[in-house]
Amino acid sequence: MSSLLVRTIVATLVFLGTAPIAAWAQIYVWRDASGHMVLSDRPKDPAARTFAVGTSSTMRVTRQAGPRRSSAYDSTIEEHALANGVSADLVRAVIQAESAFNPRARSVKGAMGLMQLMPATAAEYRVSDPYDPAENIRGGVTYLKSLLTRYSGNVELALAAYNAGPGAVQKYGAVPPYRETRSYVDKIRSVTDGSSAPAPSVRIYRTVEIVDGREVVRYSNVRSPGAELIASAARR
């Protein structure tokens, strides 16, 4: 991280010092078309660098958000990626680009949650609470799979449609010439191998518990007593 960027972020935090900031909130930093540095609490540019902002009673510090933040959602990502035949690494990269793993993220256009589902998409895939990580990931992965199917497994076109909408891809017959969309596609492709499908060895287990007289089904990649192995696929 450059010293100028550090000083800029610190100065911004000092300026905002009287404002309430949740523990480990996020700040997004990028340069606009004129080359000016922009800081925001919303990921308005897919090329933005993300910093988690820790708070305490006496000081604030920053650290760049890393892939380990996804660990809380690993089993859910693996479950739905496997169920849809999509690479779990691709799903993680989409979540990182969309929300930096912030389940409460909301864009200025109204996209919600980890995979930034628009209201119409959430409704189409029966996501009743887009801010619920499990529901959001289920709907988002299913939608991503539909785009991969639509474009015959072409990851770049599927990602472009996820970002700009299928209409834009149809209009140009390729990745649209939008700076945001091209940066989005390049950013995700840079951290994945370009494949959309998983290979065989991650195991998913199913357990059924009785809670208040009702069956509750849970899925996990960790085996527990009585768990049923329902699928196996390789981690990339």
C-alpha cells in the first residue's frame, strides 16, 4: 500500500472520527476517470481496493480485506456451487467483487447482500431475505449458473451479464465496452483459472435435526455423527 494512500485513508478516518462506524466496517478506494482518488463506504467501482476498518474506544486502524473473510460462508458456497455444477472459487471471486463478503452490502442501484441481487432477481429465485447469507448465496449461484448455461459455459459472457445484465451482452454480442464491466470481468478472471465447473473431492454432508417438532435440514462439508454423505466433488 502506498504511503499516500495510507495518509489519505487515515486523514479521512480522522475527519469522520465523530461519526459512528460499526466494528470492521469497510472503505472502498479507487480512482475515477479523471484520476482522482475516491473513498466510499459503498463498492461503486469493481476495481476498488477494499479495507476493513476496525474501531475501538481509542483508535481506528485499517487492514486490507483478504480471502480468509470468506471462511464463514465456505460450507454454504461449496453446497450451492456443487449443487449447480459451478466452481466454488468462481463464486467466491464474484462475492469478493460484488460485496467484499459484506452480507449487509447495498448498492446505490438497490442490489443487495453478498452476491448483490437486484430485487427482480431475488424475487425470480425466491430469495425472501437477500441479506440472509444462505438465501443470497443460493439465489446468486443459481442465477450465475443460469447465465453460464445461457452462454454455453463462457465465463466472461456470464460475468459480463451478471454485472451489466443479459441485455447488454445481447446488444454487443460480447463483453460490453463498459469500463466497469470490463474491469469486473478482468478482476474475477485474474483470481480464477477461468473454469466454471468444479472438479471431484469436496464432500457435502446432510443432517436432519428435530427442532420444536419440525425437521430442520442442514448441510456441511464437515462430517458429524449421523450425517449422510450426499455429494463429493474436487476442490479447486
